[in-house]
Amino acid sequence: MEPIGHEGLGRLLKLEDDLHTPHVVFSTNDLTESADLSSTGTIKIGKTFDLPPSPLGLDSEKAPYLQLSQSIAVIDNAYSINPKKLVEMAAVFRSEAGYSRLLYAPAVEPSQMPILAYLGVDIFDDLNVELRSSTGWVLDSGEWIKQKEQIDDLFSHNRAELSRWVLKIRNAIANGKLRELVEITSLHNARVSQILYHSAPLLIEKGARVHSLIRSNDLSLNHPAILDFQNRLSDYEPPAKEMILLILPCSARKPYFKSSSHKRFYNAIRELDNHLALHIVSVTSPLGLVPRELEFCYPAAHYDIAVTGSWSASEVEMLRAQLAKLEPKKHYIKAIVHAGSSSEIMTDLVKELGLDVVNTRVERPSSYEGLEILQNIAKMTLKGVPHLNTKDRAEGEAKGLASFQYGENADFLINSEISGRMPYKLRCGDLAAMSPVVGGFGLTMNGGIEYSNQGGPVVFAETFKLVGDLFAVGVNAYDGDWKIGEQVVIKQNDVVTAVGIAKMTPEEMISMNRGIAVEVRHHA
């Protein structure tokens, strides 16, 4: 059993050469019934495994929630459990089952399989398909439609379609698109929509950080990566006091500073005296506000949205909350809003928080006329603003980014010798440097040592010459907690020998004997 991919709480496992999870078993070939309720049936997943017994009167909504055999954990009635309760149960699936058991949810609707895979289910069956087929329903892309044209062997047709559907779920995990598939199925399925809504806090806390593109829509306001970014904005501070807040529109290209429009904005303002006192913050949905220093951070550099120029009431409330986290009255002297179709909304929101604001009232912000107006207004607004030099600006940028990334463990970076400039050359001494792969400050070896001293997460490996990635078989302990996709420190004989990106959760590293545990970026 080898983990080869994760998204949310879901996992893509390689069981045999041509056998992967999520996997579907078929009742005619792969399931045998138990002789009585106290004995076990079997399930064939490549090999044949015993199923756990089903005691009479068992309440599947009271902990422990899962029935366990040596290799299989079963969640009964996953198709009908209250959505909020199901998410509560999902929070302890792995603590009950461990990582070496496969989690099996019998008789669920195909439309619920993506969300259940997202919450950690490994195995499904065709029991629901058998029932639906007997009454003339046709399975099409996870949904049931009434048969209008005669299909010779409807049972075989629907089984084949179920196999294709589960393959689609596997491919979605492999490509970081499972969330997108879940959102699509939720659009016309109230139960899936409810489960998805209630799962957000759990996925923020425990879900894998997969740096895949988010194709934004209304549901993205509740995407765990979006909510996590917005929550962590509370840890961020602008580079200096008494700056001018410059609110710009987002761009199709990410990070924004690489786009042609933002290059034109920068060229217009960099000619001004004391232009470093202008702090660029981009307005966008679904993230809200993205300060220039955070443009590398996930998911600010990994989303796509159709720009309509209109904002829903929920989006306006989101912008209001995000702006309040920046504490504009505390950090800025004045604001300039040069955000095109978003300018009126942002101007009103800034005024609500008591900060003087100038709206450039330009419909096409990156046009020649728009840039000229921006330059003139910025020039006038900067008069009398305390001068901000390059060194102080860089130190402030590093502090804001480090606090956003590392929270209460950021002091080792904040107190280091800051050098360079955003976006690519900013460094925290010999401890960390900007890394598009990490999405912010990537730790060096010395940074890993200091991070572990600050309480950062540590993976303890067996004693051997580590020359590549660290595999799960070489892990014997851990200290701290992390999510898949976050940076960890590797120690051998209590000495830091590498730093890298976690590819498994802490308990998964200990439980599994195969698969990459840490993708190593730097060795001793």
C-alpha cells in the first residue's frame, strides 16, 4: 500500500501494479456475505480480505463510528447520515482506522462518492447501482437519468459507467482536481452541498495543501485554501507605519506583479519620490485582498476567475472583513483606490473604517490616461509622508511574509539579517529565501535548524545516508504537527540533516511502509 497522492482528507493509494484507490468492488465478484451477523464476509480488492462483523443494534452515529477488521474499516450508512454528523465522524476516521486499513463505505450513491473520497473513503461498491439498474435507471457521469432508449444489458452498462466514474475520481486526486469535481456534483445535489459546506473547518485544519489551480466560482468562498488564506491575513502586517494604501485590481496572470497591467502600474509609480511608501494591495474574488508580499503564497498565485465587474452581497461582506484585518487606520495615512469596476465598493469600505481615501475614478486603470491619473494622484498624496528607504521596506516585507507563513514561530526569520528586495531576492540571512515552489520563504539548512529550535515540526529518520527524498519506511518518530504540503525538518541522531515538504501527515508517515514521506529540498 503506497500513498501517491492526497487532496483534502482523500488519498490515492497504489495497492498493486494496476490497482489503485479510490476503488469500486462489484457485488457479483468481489463481495461474499457473512453467514450470520457475528461472523465476517469477505471483500476482494486484488487480494481477499475479511470484513468486520456487523453486530445487531450497532448505532453507526455513536463513537467509535467504524467497524474494524485487520485490513478494512467500514462506515455504515454513509449515504444517509446527517451531513454535519458525517463531517464530525470524518474528523476521526483515521484515528479510529489508522492509515494501513482501507475505509469502505457500502451502498452509497455515485454522486456522493467524490465528496466521500474527499473526506477519506477508499473503497466503494455497486450495491446502489444494482438497485437502480433493476428499476430502469441509467448512470451518466455520476448522476441517474431515466432510460429513454432500450439498453440491452443495463446492469453491465451501469457497472462500466461506475468504473469510469471512480476512475474520474482517481484522476481528479492525481491532478489536484478533486475539490473541483466535488463542487460540480454539489451544484445539483443538496446533500453533497451540505456536506461540503460543513467540511470547511475540518479541511482547513487537516486537509492536504495541494498547490493546484482553483477555478473560482461562488462555492470557492468556502474553499478551505481560500478560508485559510483569509484567516492568516490576521497574522500579517504591512511593511511599515504611515504608508499610503494603494488598492489595485487583480490580473489574469499570477502572481499579479508578472502581469502586463501591474508592470505598467509599477512603472508609473516607481518614478515618484518616496514611492516605496506606497503599499500595493490587490482586490480580487474569492480571496478578497492580496498584499504584494503575499502574491507567491498559495492560493494567491493559483486561482482563476471570470471577471464580471459585479460583486455579490457575500463578496462585499468578505471584502469588508478582509480590509478590517489590515487595520487601515492603524497602518496607513491615506488610501488611493485605482481598481476599475471595484473602485466604488472599495472606496466605500475604506471610508467605513475611517481612513481618508482618494478614488481615481478610472474605468480602465492600466490605460495611458489611467496611469497618468494614478501617477499624479500618487505624487500629490505622497507629499509630507515620512520617507521609507529600501532597507526598512525590505525588513517590513520580510516580517509580514514570515508572520503570514509561520505565525507564532516566525521570530527566527523576523530577527534575522534581512537583505534583497521583493519579489525574488528577498532573504532572511542564511535562514530562508523566496521560493515560488514553497510559495513564500523556503527554508535553508540553517533555517531548518532554527525552525526546529522554535518549535517547528520535526521528522525523525533512521540512521542512514539521506541522499534523496525521505520515504515512509525510514521514519521512526515525529514532533509537532503539520499538513501535507508544509515544510518540515528532518533529524537523524538528533542532528538536522535535511529540510523539505511533507507528503504525508505525521501519523501516516509512521504507519506506512511505502511512499515518499518528505520531498527533500536541502541536504546537510
